[in-house]
Amino acid sequence: MAAMAYFRKVSETEEAVEYAFGDDPDRLERRLTMDKASGTSTAQDARIDHTFLKASRKLNALHTERGVWPERGMSVS
């Protein structure tokens, strides 16, 4: 069974990037914030679950690879 996490950038400031995310690309109802300085992420609903971890890890990997925070994307495993 595949595990999926989809994400879309909502806003970006000098300090942080906010993403909508979820396991359904048509229902990105949760939010996470990436701290640019530390690379740490925070779930706005405080739920640290598999979907949050997949989105957070993929966002950090894409940022490391490309040097910019992605507009949208997904992680599948």
C-alpha cells in the first residue's frame, strides 16, 4: 500500500514558509510551517503523524536539492 503526502505553498516570509498539506490532493486541509533558519517544521494542528512527517521531509529534501522552497509537490512511498 502506498503512502502519499501532497503539499502546496500558501505563503512565504523572510523567516518561514507555510504549506497546506494532506493525503488527498483535492483536500489539503492541514497546515505546516517550515522555519527557514533551522529547517524545522511545525504542524499547526500539533498532530505529528505519518502524513506530516512525509510532507516535512520531502519539503526539506526539495529545498536542499533545488535551493528554493517548492510551490507544490508530493511524496510517495
